[in-house]
Amino acid sequence: MIFFNWAIFSPLVFLETCLEVMADKLKPDVMADGSERLFSFGVIADIQYADIEDGYNYQKSRRRYYRHSLLHLQAAIEDWNKESTMPCCVLQLGDIIDGYNAQYKVSEESLELVMNTFKMLKVPVHHTWGNHEFYNFTRDFLTNSKLNTKFLEDQIVHHPKTSPSENYYAYHFVPFPKFRFVLLDAYDLSVLGIDQSSPKYEQCMKMLREHNPNKELNSPQGLSEPQYVQFNGGFSQEQLNWLNEVLTFSDTNQEKVVIVSHLPIYPEASDSVCLAWNYTDALAVIWSHKCVVCFLAGHTHDGGYSEDPFGVHHVNLEGVIETAPDSQAFGTVHVYPDKMMLKGRGRVPDRIMNYKKEQASHF
Ligand SMILES: [Zn+2]
């Protein structure tokens, strides 16, 4: 005969069990394999807004929807604001307004319009700077503008070497414990937006001309390193040393790191003409650490993806500017203890990005 032990199965235990089952069923953030979503963030690239008729890219192969890009941004913001779990932040990957605004002398008005649209977003935006920022504005202007979101940085108090210098626009922040995001300045070395009488301009122009003998410095024709064109830029040794310090701290602290840059750095994920000038130097720093899980970039408009041999997922986001009105181009990245999942909208595809085994964390 079996006696039911009420001492073990008390009404209180029964009630607790029921509540646990109900809570599990109501939890939308649990994957089928039981892993729990930690946080999410939004991504959008190359809005390139201008109040002008549609046009085409340099090769005349892709249409550019200059006015409609603002409506694409509005729709993306409405979507993020409605998500069941709000993204913690949005990463704007650069080229927020198009260089045409400078020709028509409406750069500030256009920037104001796009920034007013961003005000509808209920979460913070981290702004990256691309070539079109420098077609419209000087570095000094950008530093004092709303596109400078360095005030959102986190500081590692006891490690002063992880504080970026004022010579470039880069910072790091922690949207969730043990996840550090590093925003890089891919135009730290550049001939764009910089005082042409400065020694740094001279140094950058020398570097560009050494690799690009073309009269038209925006042309990659005949180059063995086609990324050395005027519309790209690179990372100074000073910035790379700083990145190395941050990644050293993250390794020690067992963090996972996401890097954000306008320019991509991995050839398998990008057209070689779109890479940062000294992308190999950036890869060398990243590959000497185990903490980096993802590198997010814009600039290519076509998008691209590749996982490198060290398990870093390189994502180049499809650009808003070359997205037809009946489509979309933005995404939300959902972060789990063992992977990131990009939920793309429109022409941004979904991607599952597993961490290398030793990077998977146990929460
Ligand atoms: Zn660009």
C-alpha cells in the first residue's frame, strides 16, 4: 500500500509548483533549448538622408532612396518601440545624412530632421561616424554635436588606460553585466573633415598617396590594396593601443565584447574596396584576445557576413539608403548566454551567431 506523504506535497508546495509552471509558460524569452535571453539591441546603418530625388550609387547599379530613408528610420523606431522586450539601445552605424546635403548647404537642417526622428525612440542611440559625416561636417563640429554620444560611455575607474584619448572618437559601454561594447573611430586616420594645415592631415595624405597613385583618390583602380581610397579611413596606433587595453581588461574580467565601427575589417565579409585602410592591424589586436564575439559595421550597403577563424562574427549591415520603399533594413540582436541572434527586417537576413565554446557563459 502506498501512502501519500502530505508532509512533502503540502498545498504550499503545490501552489509554488503551479506558479513556476505558469511563469515558465509566460516567459517569451526562453529558447526551446532552455537558454534565456539576456538583453537585446537594435542596429541600423547608412540612412544617408537627403531631401532630394532618388539617385544611383557610383557604379549606377543600385538606386538610392534619399527621401524615403527617413520614413525607413521612422518605421524602424516604431518597431523597436513596440518590441515585447525593449532593446537596451540602438547602434547607428554611421552615414546618417548624405554628402549631397553639403552641396546644397543644408547639412545642419537635415541632421536636425533625422535627430528629431530619433527622439521618438524610447532607448539611447549610440552614433558612429562615417565618411558622409565628414562630407558634411568637420571633426570639431561633430565633437560638439548630438552625434557625439561619448557621454553614454562606461569608465573602468581603476584602469585609466582603458579611457580613450580626445584624439579620436571612441568609447566603450556595458549594456548588460559581462557584455562590453566598443565603438571605434574608423576615420581616426583620414583626409576627411580634418584641418588641411594640420600635421595629422599631412601624415594621412602621405599614407593614402603611398598606397594610391591615382589622380582621383576615390578610385581603387589598379590598387593591390583597394581599400586605400579617400572615402575610407583607418585606426591610429594610439587608438589600437587603447583598444588593446580595453580587450585585455575584458579578457581578465571574462566579458564578451561587441565592436562597432562604420568600416568593416574582415575581407571575407566585405568588398575589399570598403575595408578600413589598416584593417589587418585592427584584426591583429582583436585576434590576440579571446573576448571579442562580434564586429558590426555599415558602409557597404550590400551587407555581408563571415565568421573568422577566431570565432568573431563579422556583420556588415545592409544600408537603409539603398532599400526600396516596400522593404526595410534594420535589425534587433537578441543576446543569449551562448549566442547572439540577429532578427533582421526586410533585406537584413536573420543570423545565428554562436560563441566559441570557451566564450559561452554560464548564467
Ligand atoms: Zn560610408
